[in-house]
Amino acid sequence: MTNYKEFFKNKKITVMGLGLLGRGLGDVKFLAECGADLVVTDLKSEKELEASLIQLKEFKNIKHVLGEHRLEDFRDRDMILKAAGVPLNSPFITEARKNNIPIEMDESLFMKLAPKVISIGITGTRGKTTTTTLIYEILKAASKKVFLAGNIKGVATLPLLAEVKEGDFVVMELSSWQLQGFEESKISPNISVFSNFLDDHLNYYRGSREEYFKDKSYIYKNQKENDFLVASKSVLKIIESDINIDKILPKSKVIIPKNLPKSIKPRLIGEHNKENIKLAIEVAKILKIEDSVIKGAVEDFGGVSGRLQLVKNIQGVEVYDDTTSVTPDSLIVALDSLGSLGAENKKSIVLIMGGADKNLDYEKALKKIKDHCKVVILIPGTGTERVKEDIKKFSNLGMTIIECQTLESSVREAISHAKSPDKIVFSPGFASFGMFVNEYDRGDKFNAILAKI
């Protein structure tokens, strides 16, 4: 264990990426309080970052470089703290490496500096946040000292150094980008969970599923023989085509989830959530949590905001917020989950969808739209433009297709076309860039509109 205050005091650190989700802000405040000499650089402008900057006004040891990155800020520094979305091949990261400056990321740096905690890391294309949060809730129900970290909105990981003690549990959601930092540091969690692997972020990875999987694989590649890997059968098949997992972990430490016990009656809907729950239960069993505690926590768990969340009932019409749906696979999951709630009302979904393109294949999603939806309302975006002509063809099958220019008009149209027992589903299936700051901003705006109706 390193004395974190002494470690950061007077260190010259460039923080690459402040952002608006709260993680970068939390890290910067923590480092400033530790007495680091900070340069905070972000491509967003001062105006765009106003909400974050206002909380840093008191600190005199922060220099802000906004609207650009400068090569000079990646020379003569002790460390670069890189935000998750910054590519490792960025010319600024390359400049830092040329000058022998260590590249760090908050989750992996936390792991290097923390006392001996029990770390649980969760990755996968979909279901990370639900699985992570459920594991956290099970451990809380078991009266364990547990912290939530990683790719969670508003949660910065480095500040946990001031709170964690040896033997505490840290449950981390880890994106492929965040796992780059684990590879840099040659570490992996004590218990790694790999839920699924689907197409996403292929614009970042230049269309290479192999590169995307390589980053994901760092969740287990640096594990030790006493660690555990919990992975779905489909993921394990991909892992075994990539590496002989026996060279990392004994067979007894590689766990495929068993069927959900019939005695457990979860509140979460959808087959995808059953898979998430099964993963969480396996982690709890590794940690020897009592069955009664697991059952109680799973049955009490109502899900995570913005993930197929029932947010309102308007005269018998249920309204679901699925704003974190940013891929065709997540849209398929939403339609299958809600379409299967009542076979007699199969085509009872009023879908609000659309957004920015990520160059993914929407053929299967289009078929599900045809099978499950009576009304489709399209909001603007480059992705919407790519699929809208295909969706418009469904009008020949009696489906109503409506294009709206604002989110508010799309919500009002949805309500006007829905009658009990229809379900309104905001599952965009595309990224949020353009109309919104991010998918959380998109969900906040959706719920703010509903609140006025």
C-alpha cells in the first residue's frame, strides 16, 4: 500500500479529459486536494464544461487548457492521467511515451495504490451496469464493506483511496477502454466477470472486432491462479479461441453461470436480465454469501436508471426509459423483453428510436421492429437517416411511422398513439451525439418531458 497523499503531492500531472459525467471532475478535485500540480486539458470548450469548471474554481494548483490539447502539456510531466475515451494511439499519448512519462487511468491507478482490497471487475458489451450494481447490492445486503466504482455515472474511482481499507470489496464496471489501463499496469481484478460480447464501438476500433475483444480480454489476462473468472458460455468459447485459459487459471476457477434457481423471483424483466442475475449470483457464491441473502437482494433489486426502466403509467400505458440503448443489440433486447410480456398483444409497442450512427448492422433489429411495433417514432440523427427508408416500408404492413424533429414532440406523438395495454419504449438503438450531451442527458430530458405531461 502506498501513501496516496505523499504519492500525489507536488507531482506534475496532466489530466487528459475533464468531461461532464463527474468521473473526471472527481479525479481532478481529489488530485488537487492531494497537492498535485495539475494541467487539465479537454477538447470541449470552457462554455461546454461550465458545470464541471464551476466546482474547481477554488483550486489554485490547476491550469486549464480547453478547446484543444497541446504537445507541451505532455512533456516534462510526472504522469498523464488519461480519460477512458482517449485512444492509446493519440499523438499526445505518443508524445508522452516519447518523453518516458507514465500513462495512467483512474481505475488501474487506484488498484495499484489501494490497500489489499477484494476487487470484482465486470465487463461485457451489454448488462455491465446492471450486473455491477446487483453484485454491489448483494454484498451490501450481506453487511460487507463495499464500494462501487468504474464506469458508473458520477462516480470517480481515485477518491476511494481516502475511504477503502484492507479487506474491503470494490465492485467495478469496466469498459474496454478502461481495461486498457489494466493492461498498461499488468493487473486484473480478483474476480472478473465477462457477460457477453456483441458488436459495439466499432467506429473507435476501425471496424475490428478483434481489437475490441483484445481490450475486453485484459479483464482476465493478468489474473493470478487464486483469482476467478465468471463468463457466459458464449464468451468462454471466444476466450478459448484467443488463449488457453488454463495457462492463467485452474479449471476450477473458471465459472459458467448455472440456471437461475426457481425459488428466486426477480423484479427485472427480460432474458438478458436473467443472464445478468445469474452472473451476479455466481460471484456471490464464490464469496460464500448465504442463499437467503442472495435471494432477498435479487428480489429487492429494481434495476438501474435508463435501462429498460418503467418510469410512468399513463392511463394504462406503461412508459419505459431505455436511453442507454445505443446499439441494435440493445434495441433487440428491449423489443424482445417487452414484446414477450403478452403474446396476445405482440404488436403493442410504440417505439421512439434514432440517433447518431456507429456503423453497426441493423438488419436483425429491423426485423424485430417489424415483429413487435405498431408505431415507430424517429428522432433525428445520422443513424436514423441510414435506416429510416427501410422502416418506412413497414407502413405497408399497417405500421405507423412518424418523424419528429424534437424529443418532446416525439414523446407527445407516442402518447397520442398509445392506448392501454400498449407500451411506449424509448430505446434509441443509436448513440446520443448531436442532439444530446450523452445518453444520460438524453434520458434526463426524456424523463423531464414525461414529468410535465
